[in-house]
Amino acid sequence: MFSVAFAHKTRSPNLYEVYPWSTWQMAALMNNFVGDGNGYIGNPALKPEKANTLSATLDWHAADRQAWQLSVTPYYTRVDDYIDAQQWDATANAPRTTLLKNQFTVLRYVNQTARLQGVDVAGQMALAKNDWGAWSLAGKASYTQGKNLTTGDHLYQIMPLHARLALTQALGPWRNAVEWVAVAGKRDVNAMRNEIETPGYALVNLRASYTHKSLRVDFGVENLFDRYYVLPQGGAYVGQGTTMTTGGASSPKWGTGVPGPGRALYAGVTYKF
């Protein structure tokens, strides 16, 4: 099966992107809702973003849609008046002519042009049925590339190539799964914001559920091997020090990403009335 879709979307700038006016570092640092540790100055002249997306989906599957299924969806998005940011020289009250690198800085929001393109892949396959239950394999992977067409820079907080694969068992009231999550290293970072590169990682999760009539109990373990990793979209860690200034001895140090959760056990109960 083949299908094509087109979508148009607009986003108006929010209060924090428009109205904060002070170029004073402390005031600018308090205007940060993107998590990169930088300070931001608003821009009253910002226009709404206008995004146009063209995508196509190719879907292959068995006649019963149970034995196997595979779908591939490439897409392309162009965003006019994309709300990005540029490093700002508070003394001259103008864009910086030479970018500051490997440190926190102050930026001002600005409209530019951007492009996002990528592909999503998903599939599943029934493996076997035996005395140990029904076994199946399901997975999905995504890749996105974001580019600022005005500056040639990479877009901020674009997730690198990542995939998820799960081996599932269904046996009577039980549903069990072993899940593998893999994320590639983030190397395409936004130079304007001094975005931090992050290494790749792989995690293993265990999930199980038991259903009895209207009652279902879920439990599992996330990050089974308690692996340390840094979130590619987690931004900068600024959780200690004098967070209202940058560059000082006691200020948060640039280059530290936000770590992901360690091993976590969870349980839940669902009852249907």
C-alpha cells in the first residue's frame, strides 16, 4: 500500500520569545525555557512559523496483517520564518560578528528558514507458537536531519538515529517483553547555541503484565543494567553553582549534559469498570 500526505502548520512566537528585552546577562539567563544553559533576549518583530510537510508511506504486510508488517515513511518539511536564535553582543546591541564557542552565551530570537527531513521505519513479525506461548518481534527506527538554511547550522535538539526492538511473549494472561533501545551518538549539534555532543548508548528494559478479568497488573525494569548515559535532547546540566552568571569559578560549567535515569522498577494496576 502506498499513500502520500501533505500538512501545513503554523506556530506563533510565545511570550518568552517576544517580550523579554533586557540584554543584562542575569536577566537573559532567567529567560531560558529550552534547557541549553544560555540566556535569551526576546524579539517583538518575530513572525509566526509556517511549516509545510510532504510525506509518503509505503506499507507491506501479510494478507492477515498478523504474520508480518513493514512500513517506511520518508518526509520533508520546510519551515519559513523558523524561530531560531543568534548570539548577541550586549555592548553593541547587535549580532556577534565572531561566535563564542564552548561556553554559555546570550542569544536573541530571530526568524530564519529551516528544513527537516528524515524517515521512520516500523515493523513486526510473528515468530512462533508453542507450549511457551506466542512469540513475536516488533521494532521501529527513526532518523531526522535538521538544517538552518539561512546559516547552514544544524537545528537545535534534533534526536540522532535511534531504534527500539522488542521480543514479546504472550502466554495465557501473561504478556512479557524484553526491549532493546539503541541511540547513536549526537554529532550534528547547533553551533550557535554551543549545543553539547552526546555519546551513543544502548539500554535493556524488561516488561510484564498479568490480566485477570477486569484487572491488569503491569510491572517491569527500565535500564536493567543501570547504564550511565546522557540524554541527546536533555540540554545542559546547570543544577549547581551560581546559575545566574556564566564564566565564574562557581558558575555551572559548559559541556555537561543531563544524564538519563538509572535502573528503575515500576508497577501499576489498572481496573476496568
